[in-house]
Amino acid sequence: MRAVRYLLAGGALCIGMTAAAQSNTSNNSGTRFRWKDASGASVFSDSLTPDALKAGYDIVNGQGLVIRHVDRQLNADERAAARKVAEQKAAEERAREQRQRDDAQTLNAYPDEASFVAAKTAEVDNFEQAARTTRLNLQGQEKALADLLNRAGDLERSKQPVPPYLNDRIAKQRDTVSGLRATLQRQQAAKDEAKAGMDAQLKHYREIRSAAESAGGR
């Protein structure tokens, strides 16, 4: 009889624990889910369905107030598009931050407009100096090529064969002259670009200098 009483007591305890658990679940499930079906009508449920996940849903409390909204699930194409937009925004933000760092460095390097203009003018002068040096070198190499060609021409006019070594020297000299001409063209283009960009750079410098001064005055 004592064993029976223990078994009955144990059973009653288990039943009580189960009832308590059910009671807690009921209390904790006071929130419900609400979403709109294909016709636009609101649907309420104690559990989520695939339609709710596709449509997006609200979590509402026992008083019908929205606690949180959950957007609908995106399909593969939408996720890819959203990821692309997020990556683009991140890239734009990185570029904006880099511009801010560059502007800060510019202001630190050039405390006033005169120093900025002097530095940019020096850049153009450096390009011009490099082009001038290349131009002088090119003139000397062109003269050397002309001398080699004249030697070969003299041999041909005298009905003598042009030696292979002379042909090799002429080919190498032509390559040298061609390389110097390409270098000079790049240097001149760089100088022209630097000179043309000075006005835009000066305008930008004035803008960031003015913004910095205004921010410092606040």
C-alpha cells in the first residue's frame, strides 16, 4: 500500500508538472502572428505558415498591438539584388571616407592657398622639366639614328653590302628612338593634365578650406 501511495503521489506530481508547463506555454504564447493573404485580408494565427513567411508578418500581443514586423523572405534574385545594392553602398561609403581622409591630408599639407598653388605649380614644372630632359635625349638619339642610316646609305650607294652588325645597330637605335618618343608623349600628356586640373583642384581646396574654417568657428 505504501508503494502504491508513492506511485500515485509520483503520478500526481508528473500531472501537475505537465499542467504547469502547459500553463506556462499558454502564457508565453500570448503573442500571435498577423499577415495579409493574396486578397489583402488580414490573417491571424498562433503559428507561422509558409504564406506568412512569403508575405511578411507582424508579431502582435494579446491586446492586438504590433510588437515587431518581420519582412517577407526574399527569393534568390531579390537576395542577389539586395546584396549588390549593399555592396555598392558600402563601396560608396568607403570612397566617401577616403575622400575625407584625402581632404584632411591636403589641409594639413597646405595650410593656406598660397602654399597649395605653389605646390601645384611645382608639379607642372616637374613634368615640364622631365619632358625637356627626354626631349634633349630624343634629339641626340635621333641624330645617332640618322648617322647610322647615312652610313648604311653610303654603303648601298657604293654597291657594298650593309654589314649585319650595322643593321642590328640601326634596329636597336630605332627602338630607342621609338621608346623615347612614347615617353615624351606620356610626359607631355601628364603635364597638360596637371595644368588643366589646377583650376578644379584649387576650387576644391577653397571649398574644403572654407568648410574647415566654418566648422572651426562653430
